[in-house]
Amino acid sequence: MRMAYQQRQPIYAAEIMALCLPYCPEDFYLVSNIFSFYCQAREFEKALEFAAMFISYSKVTDLQLYGHYLKFYALLQSSNWNEAQSVIITYK
């Protein structure tokens, strides 16, 4: 994973880390790192999947809020303004 990241191949780093998900399915650190790698690779649809996964695993409010932040970040980066507005309305 580190070599893929150092060679500026974030998609490969994300895919390598995703191989660990069956063994640690609710690991927030793992899911958020995979989200980050997909954002770096500008694969926002995949990043949104992992943001949704993060939100679904979250049981406490602060982690849910962070999960919604991840979703909001990916929506803004992908210029998906209409859906980003729905995240804002949720917390208004």
C-alpha cells in the first residue's frame, strides 16, 4: 500500500486497502483512508460509497457527523452542488 501511495497511484492503494475490509469490516480508520485515496484519484463515486459505508457503521453522533462531512467533501469536489445542498439541509 505504501509503495502504491509513494508512486502516486492512489487507486491501487485504495484497492489494496479494500482487500482488508472483509477482515475488519467496521474499521473507521480503514474506511476513511480508502475514501481519501479515492478522492485523491478523483474517483468520487467510489469515495461516496465509502462515505456512505462510514455513515452506516457510525453509531455515535460525532462519527455520523464526520461521515456526513466526508460525503459533503466528495460532493463538493465532484461539483455535485445539488446533492451537496441536501447534506446541508440535513444539519440546518
